[in-house]
Amino acid sequence: MAELTLQQARCPVCDDDRALRCFDKNDFSIVECRTCRLRYVNPRPTREWLDAWYRHEYFSLSHEDASGAQHLQHGGIKTATAQLRLQWLRDSHPKGRLLDIGCGGGFFVRAAAADGWDAIGIEPSVEAARCAARAQQVRVVAGRLEATPFADTRFDVITMFDVLEHVFCPRICLAEARRLLAPGGRLMIETPNMAGWLPRVMGLRHPWIRPPEHLTYFTPATLRKLLTQCGFQVEELHGNTRKVLTLDYVLALIARTNPLVTALLTGTIGRWNTVCRYPLSVPLATMLAVARPIPQEESA
Ligand SMILES: [Zn+2]
């Protein structure tokens, strides 16, 4: 990896550069935009450094505490969460072409394909894309959306699960998603709700406050503002959707920021494998937004 270099950032939602420093974590500062109140990492690593990190390190199974590696190692709960997300699609949208941006190990793409969707994923990590193609037997393109290979293809549904908070430039990413949606298509986004109950309870120890991988910390208000700016009409915005988790996954996730709690739980109930691996559907202060692109003539 190249040496980490930092650069100044403007607000990813309103482009203002006036912000107040809130707190530091992992040697990075998180600031709050004075105009729209969005919190984001500033200064932050360069795009080149982040690209290389996601391409080669984030999902590396040789980095045990990398979030991406944990994602690949807990495919069972990721598949179970994929079923929760698919339920919404079953209830609200006819099946067609589906693109999952930042598909990681391909668990959602596989579940969607099994449910009858013509599904494909795109994933910047070469290792995760290879893992998805091999282990999940799904179609995955290794690369970034902005360097898109989907020039002439339009999708009925585009999904971004736990992705937007990582993206270097959310507005460019959403503009590309909008371009790739077919008429009548829908964008479905899941991202941590930083105004939700869990961040309020855990404060700085919250595992989602995770710079530099999480660069932008959305609330319902700032996510809605960003989507509107990018030419979407928000149809649904839920602030507390469910994910499927196991205790051993949670312990791995919080080990770095909550060592005492992790040691206590590992030493007690963590000894019982059955309890540790039991999947639970938990409302985790995650936002789910569903939006449709506003046709150019309507937005003009
Ligand atoms: Zn702002």
C-alpha cells in the first residue's frame, strides 16, 4: 500500500466547506457541515489511496479485523438479511433486471437471482468479486461504478446496501445510478442512521463510526436532501430496519472499539456455540430508502 495521504473535503451533500469539528476517532476527524448538518470525515484519504485499499486490503482474508473479511466469513447472516431485503422487492416491484452496487461477497445477488431476478453485482474489491463469482456462482463485475461497463444496459432496480457511507463521492455515484435506471425503476439504499437509537446509546464506541472506511454519516434528513439533489423522489424512508445478526458476528464487529464488553461477553455467553451462532433479526437503526428518478421534464 502507498503511504496514506490526506486531503481536505467539502460537504458531500451541499458542497459547503464550512464545518465544525465534532470528534476524532481512529486518528481521523469527523466534522459537521454548518449548512446541512451532515457529518463526514475531513480531512480524508485520497481517492487513489482508498481505491487501492478497497481493491486489495478491505476484503483480504489475511486481515482478520477488516470489515470486508468479516463480511465474507459470515455469509449465513448476510444471506438471511438478503431475504429481508428481497421481501420488500417481492411486495412492491415486478421482477426484472437488478444491479447490486458494492455487492461484496455476492450474497444478495445470489438470493435475488434465486428469487427470479436477472441480477448482477459490481464490486471494487477484486478479491470479493472473485469470491462472489466462485462461491456464490453469480455474475459480478470487478470495478467501480463510475468506470461503468453498463453503457447500454438499464436496470429496473438498483440496490446499494451498506455502501453509500463508504463512497468517495456520493453525488457522482447516485448520478450514475440514476442514469442506469430504466423508466419506472427504483433505487434502494440501506445505510446507517446516525440519528437512530443505537448511535445515540453507543456514542463514539458505535462500530459504524468507522473512519476511514465510513466517510459520510447520514441521517434521514441528509439522505433525503442528497437523493433530492441527485434527481430522485424519495418514496419511502424507514429509520430502523432489521438486519440478521449472530452474537459472534457482533463480537467481531465491536472488538476494536469495545474491548471490555467484548471480553466480558466472550468469557460468559460467548462460550456457548449454539447461542453465539443463533441468527436474530434485530432493528439496528439502519435506514432504508426507496427512490425513483424524477424524469428530466418534471425536474426542469
Ligand atoms: Zn452540507
